[in-house]
Amino acid sequence: MAGVVGYDVGRLTLRELVRQHEGRLTATWCQTAHLLAAIHNANVTDESRLREPIDFLPDWLKRKVAPAETTSPPPSESDLVFLRQVFPGDRKQKGT
């Protein structure tokens, strides 16, 4: 692991060394995935076959870097009042 990190790791704890090793692996795989996606997409003739960089990552890393699909709650009435005070002006309703 110390060789992958790329500098003297004499003062690091094992936990710090493992985290830096994982960070270096993640960065390297993400860079490689972007290059592979660029090469693939440059040579594809059918647009439906275009690929994203995440398609080229190993499964263990996909779970780590994939964006979590979360939905935010709608703004509360107090949030809306605050926003109306901060951004005054004409407010037209959608569909009118």
C-alpha cells in the first residue's frame, strides 16, 4: 500500500494509510474510466451506444461513487416566505 500512495508514509497510522490507498485507487480508476468512455464514444457511430464513465468502473467502485438517488422535500411555507422577501418582483404562476 505504501508504494501506491506515492510518498513517505512512516508517520501514518494503518487507518490513514488504508484511506489514502483507497483514495488513490478511486482517483486512478475514475481517470481511467473517463479515458475509456472518451475513446469508446469517439468511435461509436450509433448515438444510442454512447457510454458514461461509470459504465467502465469496477462494481466495487460503482457502489462507492454512484450518486445516491434521493429526493428533497418540498419547501416549507416559511422557506417560501423568506424567498419571496429575498427575491421580490413579478411572480407569475405556471399555466396562467
